[in-house]
Amino acid sequence: MATANQAARPPKRKIKKGDQVIVLTGRDRGKRGEVLKVFPREERLVVQGVMMVRRHEKPGPRGQGGITSKEARIHISNVALLDPESDQPTRVGAKVLEDGRKVRVARRSGAVIDG
């Protein structure tokens, strides 16, 4: 059973800002893009060019109004990290290097994701 501190802690992130991902499910299935922003508590992220929505905005101090398109949040379970070697979807694992650094590795090829 989870304690109060464990419930407040966000889940562990395996996908980070700047990673290349592919969408596995939904209307944008098969699209690839870069992660622009991660929301760990909601388990969602924003991917460049994926889940585009149109917003009707009123004119204001930030600029003129009109209909704009922008990326909406997508659930982290609907995307997979792209393997840096094979360019295929892969799961993510962790590994400790000889120098003591902990890095993310691609399960498909074993390639190190974090430089």
C-alpha cells in the first residue's frame, strides 16, 4: 500500500525532453517527432507535430486573434522511444557504466541513449 509521500511523488520518467519518439496508438499513429515538454505528474507529454488541435483565440495583448494550431498533450503510454541504431520503437532500461554514471539504454539494441 502506498504511503502519502509515495502518492505525491511523480512516476519515474523514461522519456525526456529532446528524445525522438514514435506514436503507437491514436489518430496520429506512426508519426515521429521530438518531445518538446514532459508533464510527469499527469504522465503526458507534448510531441512536435503530433496531436495538433485548433484553438480560437480572441485578440489581446499577446497578439491578434484567429484560429491557431498547436500541439496538445498525449499520454506517455501511447508513444515509444526510437532506438538510435535501428530507428525502431524500443523500450527503455537503465545501466550503470564503469565510471559510475547511470544511463538509459535501448532494450532492442543495447545502445546508450544518454551520452
